[in-house]
Amino acid sequence: MYHNPVLLKESVDGLAIKEGGVYVDVTFGGGGHSSEILKRLGETGKLFAFDQDEDAQLNRLDDGRFVLISENFRYLTQFLKFYGIRKVDGILADFGVSSHQFDEAERGFSTRFDAALDMRMSKRNALSAKEVVNGYSYDELRRVLFEYGDLRNANAMANTILLEREREPISTTEQLKEVLKKFLPEHKRHKILAQVYQAIRIEVNQEVAVIKEFLEQVPDLLNIGGRLSVISYHSLEDRLVKRFIRAGQFEGEPEKDFYGNTNVPLKKVGPLIVPKKEEIANNNRARSAKLRIAERI
């Protein structure tokens, strides 16, 4: 299966869909969330979906109410304007890497396969994992491994990569594992490798910058009462979403007016939602998912 959609019912419920509304699924993937949205839309409703991964085009839904845009969702406003859309009633985002991307060995996302160091969500992107591993300075590598992988050995790992790549370029995932093997005790090997791959993937695809740019566009795009439904998978993403919903910005507290009121464009709807035990048992990739829902005020 291309992708088993996580928190499917809960995330689409969070949009409070109106039959004639306009909605956006910014992470189309295998089309699971989009299909559920279309089930709840009436004949006059409209759904736009974004996915920069060329493979996602194979899952395009045959429905007159549906448009699939082959672009990164950081360009959300720009491409919706092209279709004459300036306001929408709901936006759904699932920040997870699709099962398909993990399962396609040559993409280099998975620790299970030997493949070229790639990890690009879109093959059109210039930067790949190979450039990060072989071209970044010590300080840049250390930052990536520490900030995006939560790796306490980031300093030593970065230093080891620099020393090894001077002998020969690190071109494959197996070479990278071999270079880092002294940091991979058997009982923690898979966990640490997953953190390393996550860190490099986030850097390659500029995922933090993309999420920030996306969230900053949401208030202007949503109609009053429109909903945002976002699924995150690691603390870095979730923290950005949580802060933006609470404060309308990513750092510090919102400014207050003379009367002590804050001008925050979104309000939280309901508590944080996580998958039930049954869903995690059926789909292990759901285990770290967190869903936050907000409404435009």
C-alpha cells in the first residue's frame, strides 16, 4: 500500500467539513485523507491537494471536484491563486514521510536498504543527502544532527564523518552506517540510525522552513471559522504547530494591545489527539503521531 493514512477519521472530523466548502490537503501522498474529504463534500465542494513527490501523481483521484498540484506546499497561496482561490474553509497537513517513500529502496529514506544517499521528497530538488554528508562543514553537520536528530553524540559523529569522507566520498546508506558503526550499539542501533536519517532528511527537504512558511500563510487563507488540522511526528514539528496556534508566531509571546488583548489569528479546538492502541497495532508508523486542530477567529 502506498500509504496507510494516520488519524484518518479524527483529522478529517477536525475540518468540520461543509458540503459546499473549499478544502486543501497539502500532503496528498496516497490520497487517503483526500478520499475521505471528498466523501464528505457535496457536489459544489472543491478539494485542492499538493504533493511535490512525482510518484504521488500515480494516485490522482478521478473526481471533478478534485485538483492535484505537483508542488511543495510552501507555495500554497501562490498556486491556489492560480486557480482563483483566495480563501478556503479548511486545510489538512500530515507531515509524515509516506510508507511508499520508506519502502522504495532507491529513495534512500529507509535504514533497511542499501541505496544512494538521496532522501529528496522531490527529484527536482538540487540538494540531496549526499551533498549534506559530503559537503557540509563540521559546524553545519553538527547542527543538523543535534537539532533535527536529537543526537547527543552529534559533535563526535560530525567529526567522524569529516575524517572518513576525506579518504573517500560517502555515497551510499551502507557506507554511512559503516562510518558511524562505533556510535551504533546493537541494542540501540535502529533507533540511533533512524535519528541520523531523520536529521539528514529534514535538512535535505528544508522541512522546518517549509512548515514555518506554510503555517504563516494559513491565517490569511482561512475563512473566519475555517479549520486547520495538522498531524506531526516529532517534537520539532509539533512544537512549531503548537506555538503558532497559541501565539501566531514561533518565538516569544504575542504582542498585547493597550487593553492587554493579544491579536492571535487562530484558536485551539479540543485537546491534543494521539492514535489509539488499535491504530498503532495496525500501523506502527502512527506511534509518534500528534494531531492539533485550530480554527480561524
